[in-house]
Amino acid sequence: MDALIVIDVQNDFCPGGALAVEGGDEIVPGINRLLRDVPIRVFTQDWHPAGHSSFASTQPGHEPFEMVEMDYGPQVLWPDHCIQGSDGAAFHEDLHTEPADLILRKGFRPEIDSYSAFFENDHETPTGLEGYLRARGATRLTLVGLATDYCVAWSALDAVRLGFETAVRADLCRAIDLDGTLATALADMRAEGIAVIGT
Ligand code: VGL
Ligand code: ZN
């Protein structure tokens, strides 16, 4: 059975947001249309407490978009974004959220980031999404949303490694693209057998 995973279509990742992705809002109408065709629909929501360890503002001497080494591995430091309960953390107002079967929040632990919808950034701590999808009978996943090179790519790479047949609708994603991260993410996804559609 097919499932659609809509990654982080939230105000802070859209123009005017704290971590705005160019054209992030352009994908909303296409996602709304696609939602009608897929029987299982999961949305993710980046959901950080104030003072989250992935925020540059909490790491003295560091600026946004710098890379640091955490206990669990390399981590980009971000501007404060998607703070629990804020307008920035809300879904884009035109996104049809009523069809969501499950809204999965991630990144809520202060000490660790979670790009992927399946595992936190230690690649170990599960979010529970795998079990949910298996219990629902999902075998084929289509991913859309923000951002292509971070949360979408990390989710898709975990999905294919977990054995789901995985496709990414690149035309319904937009990227942050820090120094070539989009090209790397697209190449990594293709190398793992993910169908990258609509580039
Ligand atoms: C994301 C950076 C930080 C994403 C979330 O949704 O791609 N990127 N938090
Ligand atoms: Zn985040």
C-alpha cells in the first residue's frame, strides 16, 4: 500500500520564515492535489523547544550555518526555528492538513536534532514512524516537502534502508542548498535506489 510523507511544510521554512527555503510555499498546491490520491498520509512537523542544541544562538561563538561536532556526529547550526507552539512551527496556512492520518513531531529533545522522520540524528533513536507505517501495511512511500537536502533526504535514505520502496517527488520539494548540499543529496538518494522524480 502507498503512503505519502509530507515533510515539514511549516511557516519557518517558507518565505518570510526564520529558516526560509526559496520557493518553499510553491509546493503547497501540488501537495494538496497529491493528498487526494494516496490512502495513507503522514505529515511531519519540526518541533523544537526554545534553546534547542541545534540553534546557533545556544552555542557561544558560533554563527548560523556553521558545522559543529556533537556527541552523535556532525551538526549544522541553524537559526532559531520551529519553536514549539510558535507561528513559525505551524503548517503553511494553505496546506490541507485535514487529510493527515498522523502528524509526527520530531526534534523535540533539546540535546539532539532529528532531520529524518524515522530516526534522530544519531541514526539510532527511533521516532516510531517505521512501526506505524508497517502496522498500517505501507510498503511504498512517496516523500514531498522541505527541505530536499535535509529532512526530505535523510527521511528518504532511512526509508529505503528500512526496506520501503521509496520515491521523492523533487518537484514537490525545495532545498536549502548550503554549498552544494542539494546535488549531494540527489546523488546519494539515487545511489541508494530512491526514485527521484520530477527534477
Ligand atoms: C530542517 C534544518 C533544520 C528541514 C529542519 O526540515 O529540512 N532543516 N531543521
Ligand atoms: Zn529543525
